[in-house]
Amino acid sequence: MKTDVLTPQAVFYLPQHLVVPLFQRPYVWDEAEQWMPLWQDIARLAEIRIRDPYSQPTHFLGAVVLQAIDGQQGAVPSKNVIDGQQRLTTLQLFVDAAAATFEAREFDGLADQLNDLTHNRAYGGVVEASLKLSHTNQDGQAFREVMNAEAPVTYEALNHAGSRITRAHEFFAARVDDWLGAAEDARDRADALAQAVSQGLQLVVIDLLAQENSQEIFETLNARGTPLTAADLIKNFVFQRLDAEGADTHRAYAEDWPFESKFWEKEVSVGRVSMSRSSLFLSQWLVSQLGEEVSPRQTFIRFKTYVDHEANTKMAELLLAIKAQAELYRSWTEHATESSRILTRPEMAFYRMTAGGVELLKPAIIWLYDPALGIPADVADRVLSMLESWMVRRQILRLTSADLGRIVAEIIKIYRTSDPADLADSVEHHLSRLNVASNYWPGDDEVRAHLVTEQSYRRYPRGRMRLYLEAVEDHLRAKHDYPQVARLGYPIEHVLPQKWETNWPVDGLEAELARGEHVHRLGNLTLLTTSLNANVSNGAWPTKREKIVANDVMLLNRYFTDRESWDESSIDARTTLLTDLILQVWPVPDGHTGSISDSSTKENAWVEVKHLVAAGLLEPGTALLSRPGKWAGTEAIVLADGRIAIGDKVYASPSSAGYHAKGGKAANGWVFWHLDDGRRLADVRAQFRGGKSDRPSGFDWSRLHEILAALPAGSWTSYSELADAIGTAPQPLGTHITRCQQCSHPWRVLTHDGRVASGFAWSDPDDTRIPADLLAEEGVHLQDGVADPGLRLDSDGLTALIDIDN
């Protein structure tokens, strides 16, 4: 075994063939977690080289394990990739995408330089292995296609345009092209980027001989021991620097290092990532200093680069600054958990973010209340209130949050050192100018239109719904100088009970449907300090009103004092009132409408039928037809408010209408419903987002491939549910899977009743594995040949695996 720290130039320059074995998992890295952080790291290295041509910044990518293939023949040495195939694949995709971009700009010398890192040259007219890295698993075709595509690459024309491999290549090509820009120095920037990727990146390469035990090495790297956290790595780095500066490290550790307590050691979850609170704080602190997004996985590397090239201060001074802000962060966090405390503006923001399940604004709070910057508290409070309004309004509309971290970082970068006298107005103007769906600041009319029919109790997580009602209560109390409401997790009560049929009857089907539609609306919800017993809660209105008014101290509930009745019109009126109060809690500037001007950025926005109606893409009264095949024959009508009617029944979404049309079976309504010209609702949605609305010639199976790749072990789905999720019929889908080299996990697709299909066949005729055995190994046991129905994913669940919105 030989271990070296090598650059991509050293790893890839010589002719070779690195093989990703069949048993390796498919390519799973994605934009948010890996592609964007890698791009940011490489771009940062290049920018440092541009500023200082004599510098040699480096970035550590991690370790890879390679093993020589026994008995190989030929001039090009071959090795199996035992570990690290995700990072090697991503690095190769980046290098090739950069080369293609350089070639398109006629930087041929630089393109050739990078091509030598991805492609073997012919020797004696023979190319034994054109690509230096190849995949033998399901990613092979997509990887070969995009890596061998002519520049400039027309991605939509590729056979595997929807694969993750191709999307990664396209992502990197777009980033490189944007970064180069149209400036006269684009050639020099390209040279700096080429040097950064070929010489600035570092890999630990473990080379094994053919006879060495690769499994033992793999297990040691991936399963044994407890990995160091970002805070652990930063701690070691900080004290090494302090020692080099001649500081008293023992005193500094005892007095200035703030992270040695259970508070900071606690594991917290951020999305799908779990980390120590100290690591999370250090990541957010870096964002507050740099004004750029910092992935939790990149915290240590970014901290090191910041200290080495950007901080321009001694470590002893930097540590004191970190300590001061860490102590503030701790106080905000701890105070936010005290149920009866009167919270300051940052403490309330911490509480609301915890209740809402987000961390988005914490870097901005660290910046605004940084003691070293001296921003007046009233200015910081005003800026924070605007940022919270922007965040909460988007949450109310259930819009994507994917781009919001970038906007927060951008605001910090631009305004970090602004004159405090101008800061609030500058940030307000910045937020008001956001005009794309992924990040705009919604106006009052859009929030009103949304909440008037929104099924709030069902749509919002309980914690978030409670914080909206608490915020309204606090707003009412502030008018009377009353203290804030205690944050004790008070129960959310339906005024018109969920079980209304016994004591709140109405006559006729139409009235029943209207009542059912109003039960979960905002105006029918309130907070109670004490839960009502079931008899009172479901009882007639006079009894329930008396109990609420007599036993509750919430100002929210004074509304009910003189209400002689409670019905749909009452709920509508209170919905309007509560919506107005919510808009007062989280206001926008006078005259702000929250308009969207760039439809091409609507790709990640949450789109509903009402948005298509408002945009004029669907007319009220438009007929929708159920998709051809088994479910053909049902007609639905688009209503003016975006709901969908089938006969006398009205549904809030395409999927709920599809559920009815399929007789109680789950449906992805966007592909289930068609217009009379053959377009699906999904095509109209694509047009709204700025994409293509016409259907491709021939069926596009890329969505199927993506869902199958994401279908998790320990679960199964049926051919019919899978067909519904992609908009086709089960029979052609099953035929495609049996012939498809790119369809992963086919054994996880069963018949509708949970059995392995009698005609199941592997696309590889030499594959002799038994599907039932594979399922059992993954935790799906077949009882009398039938899989556990509790482990089945329906079409909506499949859609959720790959879609932000469905």
C-alpha cells in the first residue's frame, strides 16, 4: 500500500483507466450539498491566484482508494476505484465541463490542458480506454455520453439529459461560463481556474496492490471510529496558530475558547444533516463574516482559507471576536426557550426560526448584532424585521427556500460595512427589488389571495401554525402594552369542530362540501390556554363560545364574545381579519407588490393551478380530461379560484381531484389531467416557469430513471404507481424496465398487490439474482409472496423523492 497527497495533475495526467466497479452505488451527489460547495471552493482558489499570482492556495478534497487490477494487459494501467468514486466522478465532470467551456470560447490550449486530465490520448493509433474514469454500473452510459459530447454541449439533445451525471456537467459548465464573464480578462481568468483545479486541489490517494485487502481499508475509512467535527478541526487549527504566534495556549483554552460545554456539544439537525451546535455556529459565523454561503461540510476548509488569506488579523484577536459572538448566540438560543421571558428582537427571531424549522436568518443576526460593528439596536431590529417578513411571507405561500441562503449571504456581503444610517433603507430596497420566484418578497394581495382558501391547519406544520397565531396575539397585546404571550405550546383549537356533523349539521351536499372546505381555514383556528374536553369542543356553538370566553385570556378569543352564530361566513370574515393582522406583524414597504418579472426563474417555485389561472395560461371553465388508458373518461373543470370541480364536488388540487377520479387511488394530478389539445397540466406549469410546454417526440424516460435511482432500500412501489408518477401506463413502463440499462433497483418495483411480477426479467440476461432475496436483505420481507404494504410508496411519495413541488 502506498499513500500520497496528490493534485489532479499528478493523479490524472499519465495514461490510465480508473474503473468504478459494478458493485459501487450510483452517482448520488447533488447541487446543494456537493456541486455548489465544490464550485465555490475552486472559484475561490482561482480568485486568490488572480489577486496574488505568486500565491499557491490549496483545497483538500478528501481521500480515494485505488487498487491495481490483477492480471491486466495492455499499455494503459487499470485500477478499480474502491472508495471515493463520488468525488472522482464529480471532479472529472467539472474538469470536462470547464474544458468544454474553454473550447467554446476558443481557449484551445487551456481546453487541451484539461482534456489531458480526463481523456487518454491515442498511442500508435489505438485508444485502449478513451476516458480515464469509467463506470460499469448504471451511470456508465450517461457518463460516457456527456464526457465525449462535442463542445459546446447541447444538453437537452443528449439521450441521458435527465440523469444526475448530465445535470452535474451542465451545472459546472454554466458556473464556469458565468464566472468567466464577458470581460477582456476572461482568458486570464480561465488560466487561473485551470491552474486552481489542476494544481490547487489535493487528494489523499491510497494505492493498493492487487493482492491487498481492499475491504479492510474501505471499512477503516468509512465505518470505524468517530469522525472529527468541523469544530474539532477548527479547534486544532486555532491552537496550532496560537502556538505559532507565541500565545499562552493554556490560558486561551481556559478563558477564550467558548465551545467546551454541553450546550455547544449538542447535536442539532439542519435539513438532512446532523452536526454539533458549535460546528453549526462556526458555519453561520463564517457566512456573517464573508457574505457567502458556507456548506456545513466545508466549514473547516473555508475557515482555514479565511484565516490564511482574508482575515488579516492575528489568531488571538480573531478568537476573542468569535468568543464575543458565540456568547451572544448562546444567550439568544437559551433565552428563546424560556417560555415566559419577554424576548428581544433577535431572541424572538431565534424562537420563531426554531418553531418554523429553519436556520436561515442566523448568519444575518450574527452580523447585525456584532459588537465590533456597532450597528445601533433599533437599526439592527428594523433590518431583522424586514428579513423575517421576507422569510415568513414566503413560508406562508409555501414557496421554495432553496435560494434564500444565497440572498442572505449576498445582503451581508454588500451591506456589512455600510453606514448604519443608510443600512435599513438599503436592505429594504434590496429585498424589494428581488423579482424572481425563487427569492422575491411577496406582497399583501398575494398573501391575502392565498390564505382566503388555504387549508392552513393541514398545510402548515403545527409549530409554524402556532407561531403565526402567537405572533398575532403578541401584536394585539402590544397595542395595550400587555406582555408577550407565554410560549407553552398552547393547543390549536378548531372553532367549528373537525367532527361537526353531529352538532353543526347543514342541509344538502353543496352546504356539506362548503363546511368541509372551511374547517381547516385560518379563520377557524385559535389558541387556547387549556384544551377543551371533547364534548365541549364538538358541542354546539353557544356552549363552546361560553367556555372559550369564560376560561381563556387570549385577546385572539375576544372576537367570539358577541358572536351569536359561527358558520362559513364567520370563518371567512375572521380569515380576512387574521390575514390583515399577519400582514401587520410582517409588513412590506408601502407600495410593494412583490411582482415577478423573470419567468425563467420560476422553476423552483411552488406552483398551483390558481397561479396558472392568474397568469392567463388557464381560463376559468377549462375542461381537463383524465389521462388515456385505464382511467380515461373523467372530465374536470378549472374554477376561477384555481380549484377543480368534478360534477358537484370541488377539490383543492389536481392530485386530490385525480384521487377522486381514480376511485381513491393516489394520483400525481399534474400528469394525470390533460387539456383537450393533448398537453398535461405539467406542461402548462412548465410554460408558467418559463420552460417548454410542448411534449417531446417519443416518451422521455429520464424521470423514471431519476425516481428509480432515488427509490430507497427498505421500500417498494408498484408498476401502476410508478407509471402514474411519470405520466404513462404500467405496461410500457414494465417493458422499458426489463430492457433498460439505466434503470436501477428494478427489484423494488412489484405488482399492485406487492408480488414480484411473474414476467420479471433482468436487463442483463446473465444476472441470476433473486428479487425476493434482494428485497429481504433490504428489510422488505415477503409473507406468502406479498410485500408489507406499509413499506409501499405511492405516486405522490415517488414524486416527492425528486421534486421540490408536485
